[in-house]
Amino acid sequence: MSIDNEEYQPINCDDYDNLELACQRQLHLHLQLRNGEIFEGKANSLILRKKIEYLLIDSTEETYELRLDYIISFSNPEIGTIVIEHS
């Protein structure tokens, strides 16, 4: 079963609020994903599509959509490191 077909697990409200703040401030984030990938880019916005929440993040090449429940942690010097808790 593909990871994309997994049921979405909403993240903790505080973590969501921190991501929202990062988007408002257009912070450059360092993200660690569940598959072990490390991702960096500027937080753009949060969107909801088919009951799944995504972080839009701008890297040098393009804008990526990352499912919030696939993010393990994110960090920026301004906000520190936040480890995501799932509700």
C-alpha cells in the first residue's frame, strides 16, 4: 500500500499554529519527513484538499506540497525545532 493512500492523521493544533506562523512570516524551514528525506524551503501557505492538509513550500526549483502528517519536525532559528505530534 502506497504511503499516499494512508488515512490522513491530523497534527496537533499547536504544531499547526506554528506552521501557520511560519507561513505568515515566510520563514525558511528545515523539515524532516517520515520517509527520512530532509527538505528545505520557504513556508508559503497551508491548504486543505480532499480532507488532507498540506504545507506549500517554495524551494529554489519549484513549490512543493507536503502532507502535514508526513512531516516529523521542522525548524528555523526564529522558532526553534518543533517535533510534530499527531492528534
